[in-house]
Amino acid sequence: MKRFKNEQANKMAANIKPMFKAEASGDSTEITIYGDIGDSWWGESISAKDIENALKGVETETITIRLNSPGGDAFDGIAIYNQLKNHKAKVIAYVDGLAASAASIIAMSADELIMNTGSMMMIHEASTFTWGTKADIKKTLNALEGIDESIADIYMTRFTGERETLNDLVDAETWFTAGAAVEAGLADRVNTDQTDESEIENLKAMIFNLQSEITNLKEPKPKEPEQKPAAVAKGNLSKLFLNLN
């Protein structure tokens, strides 16, 4: 079954290995959410109940979310969004690989959302199966339209464009690179390795010292002046001749 319009994305989603854990260290609690959100037909998944249990008793100042998920159940995604949004801790989310569908909704809960280099975000309209009469089909359609409106409300807490533009992006199933997500306001920044200024200064000093050593090795040492034999005093020379005679 195809999960996304983009066939390559379906393959990418299938390769995400499920992982869920919550670990506290110091003033931060890190929650890893890898895999499907909500009840899944593809195997292991992470539900809103899992997150609720993980957040019980969390008193740390910061909650760090590590996210790599193709999404899943929209209502679980919305519930997790609200659980994190309403928690008193500061929420910092890192998209390690993919935040698609319901996972992109979870990402919106972060006070600071960081896209790791090479990561992607995807937003699209809700989908479901239905069977029954035309009245049943209409009810399902109304439900989907309502879900899409609710999801758009969440995206608009960050999106910098117009609501109409966002609706078009959702309908089209839009994939954002890390930089494009930041440009659209859906993320705060792209995570790049930054060297500390003190480390830079130390590195410059090391390079300067190394260059100096190389220069000293290349430059020939000045030759020491030849030592001329000391002059022999005439008196001593006379004594030498006398001794020889």
C-alpha cells in the first residue's frame, strides 16, 4: 500500500527502524520517536499513550525530542502535539531524518525546532478508508475536511505565509528540505556543526606554531665563522727554536 504520492518516499518510510525511549539526564529528558505514530499496520509504533506515560513525572527544565518518522494516525499526532505543547518544560525538537504527516504535527509542538542537515519535513492532507452508502461517504468527507482544517491550524502557528498558500501546500503533499522548512517558518534553524570560538583560536595558534617550525626546518642555519689559528708570539717562537737546537 502506498502511504505517500511520492514512491521514493514510501521506500524511505519503510526503512525507518522503530525506536522509542525516554531518558532523563541532568536538567533534560530526551525522548526518541522513530517509526510510525499511532496504531500501525506496518509493525511497531508510538502512540499518544506512550508519550503520556513517558511524560509522567518529568520535572526537567528541558525535553528534547529526537524525531524520525513517516507519520501515522492524525489524532495521535495531534494528541502528542498537545501533550508536549502543554508541558511546562521547554521542548526542543530535532528532526534527525524525516518528520512527515503526523510526525510533522508533533514537530510543531517544539519551542525550538531544529532540522538536522539532510533531514526533511512533509505535510499533506488526511486520508482514510470508508465503505457504505453515499451518506456514509459524505460523513467521511466532512470528517477529513475537518481534520485538514485542524491540522492547518497547527501549521499556521509557525507558517509565515498565507492560509490559502498553506492549504495548497497541504493538498499537494509538499516535501521540504531542511532549509526550505526554515524558510517557510515551519522550523527555526538547520543544525550545522559549529566550532567554538576558543577552539578556533587554539587551532589558529597551532597552525601558526606548526608553520613556524616548518619554516625553521627549511631555512639553512648560518655557518659559524672559521676559527683562525692563534698567532704565536715571537718570544715563544724563539724559545721553540732554542729548544730544538
